[in-house]
Amino acid sequence: MHTHGDGDARPIPADTSECFKVTLVILQVVALFKRWRERGVLKRLTVIFQVILGALLLFLLIHAAGLTEVTNVIYAIDAKYLALAFIASLMASIAYGLMLIVSLKAIGMETNIFQVLLASLGGQLLADVTPARSGYLSVPFILKKTNGLPIAPTMACIISIQSVAFFVKSALLTVAIPYIVLRTALSPSLTYALLFGFAIVLAGGIVLAFCVWSKSSEHFLRGLLKVPFIGRLIHTMSEAFTEFQRNGQRIRRSIPLIAVVYFCGAMIFSAGLYPIGLALGITQLTFLDYIFLGPLVSALGFVPLTAAGLGLQEGAYTVILVTLGTPFEKAVLVAVLARILYTAPDLIGLPTLVKTGGEVLSDFVKR
């Protein structure tokens, strides 16, 4: 009977060996990403990547305009108009804080108005550097640290504000998009991007309104708990939704006032774009152009590709303004100054963030 000796052993094919090595590498990478996700590292890396991507897009925009041309325009800026734009942006930021105060009063929570405003500004500052402006959801954690307010009802107020804001912004966009499209010759790609931003805003308003006002939202949320990735988020937010349902009737009565305050804030911010244009010597645009330009471009801030739409919003500003007859370098500067002046008032909330320390940010990131 013939048997195979040791010399007859067949070697493992090279391609099988390589495939085995690749599989091991893939498994190691998956395990690494799992550990990163559990520790919150993956989320931080994602935010860093989105910030870098947005900064890169902004750099490419300025580079395309030409550093010399942009510098020459900067030297000719009329500073008094920028002061007016800053005041408008500050008033818009305060309006957002007033909405929070109104909603907290509606559910019977006694608050220090000044501290709530500072917490709101701190949350807006985080929103200025986070994808889809999600950083504003940190406000309940800030208020818990500074005022001792419970997170669940405060988060319910934030959700109600966001829902109303989404619907008001959607209403503005239904007018702004046709106005700008008919006023200019926008490329199809930018038009689709604006419509995509509008769809995100509208969908966000519908989802939040359903979750906080519909009686069937509890069953809906229970179903979302089984969905990968978002199930954990829904689990941490479910207490806030339940709390909102409990206080829903009281908050609901304040919805008209919240909507009016948000509308006024949005209009004030958009009006602040007009003096930015005047500071750069742009006179061919009408006041109405800026009024519709503001909410239109702000919708791109909710597209979660970059931090708060960094680079995307500036690109949209530039393209629209150029099609309206604005020189390219001036259009880029309008976009950059709008970003700076939109963020500058929120820096008032920075001491509050520093005072609360990393504990608030850590708790927020984990949730």
C-alpha cells in the first residue's frame, strides 16, 4: 500500500497565503475601529477630518481668487459697515438664546437669563465647528453644570426649538430658492445642492416634530433602537423625548413666539450681509438679494460633509454672488467675512465653555 511521505506534502499555494494575510489585516483594522468607536476616538477623528476638509475647500477658494487680489480688497474695506454687520450677527445670536429662555419658561423652569444666554452662545460656538451644527445639543449639559438644570427637560426645549427653526427655515427656503434661481443663472449642480440642503432641513423638521408631538412616536423610537449606529443615539435621547411629551402642551403654546423670534433672528442675520457688501464696495446687489441669500446658503450648514458647512457655504456664496455680477475676489471675501462675523459673537460664550471644563464636552461627545 502506497503512502505519502514527508517529501510528498503539498505546500500552501502563494495566493492562499496572501489571502490569509489580507484577511488578518482586515480583521485587525475592524477590531481597531471597534475600539476607537467604543472610546469615542472614531467620532473625534471624523470631526477633525471634516474640519480639515472644510478648511481645505476654503483655502482652495481663496487661492482661486488670488491672494494679491484679495489683499487689495481687504485694504479698501470700510470698517464702519463691518461694525454694523457684527451688531446684526450679535442680535441674531441673542435671538437664538431668547428662544431657549421662552421654551424654558413655558415648562415652568426658573432660570438665570444671563447664564442661559451665555450657555446658548457657548452651544452656538460649538455648533459653528461641528457637522450639521450638532454642537448646539451641548447646551443642556452646559446648563446642568452652570445652573443645575436637569438635562432631559432642557434637551426637550432644544429639540422643540430645532423643530420650529427647521420649519421656519423651510418656509424661507421655499421663497428663497425660486427667487435666486430666477434672479441668476445658477449651475444645475449648485441648484441640486441647495435643494438637497432644503430637503435635509425639511426632513429634520418633520422627524423632530413627529418625535416630540406625535402620540405614536414612542413606538417609532422603539423601532429605531434596533437600527445600527443611530440606535445608541436614540437610546440616550429617548428620555428627552419622553420628557417633552410630558410637557408638550405647555411648550406648544410657545411655538408661535419661538417661530417669530427665530424668523426675526434669521432676517437680522441676512440683513447683516448687506453692510458686508457695502464694506467691500458692492453696490449692484439689492437689500432683498441679501435677505434671500442668507437662509439659502445657511441650509448648506446642515449638510454633514464638513464642520458646519465650512467651505460649502463659502462656495455657494461665491458662486451666487458672482452670477449676480460681483467680482470673484469680492464674492469670496463676502463669504469669509460672513463666516467670521457669524462666529465672532458666539465667542462671548467661550468663557462659559472654559469654565465648565472638559467634563461637559466629554459627556456630550459620549452621548
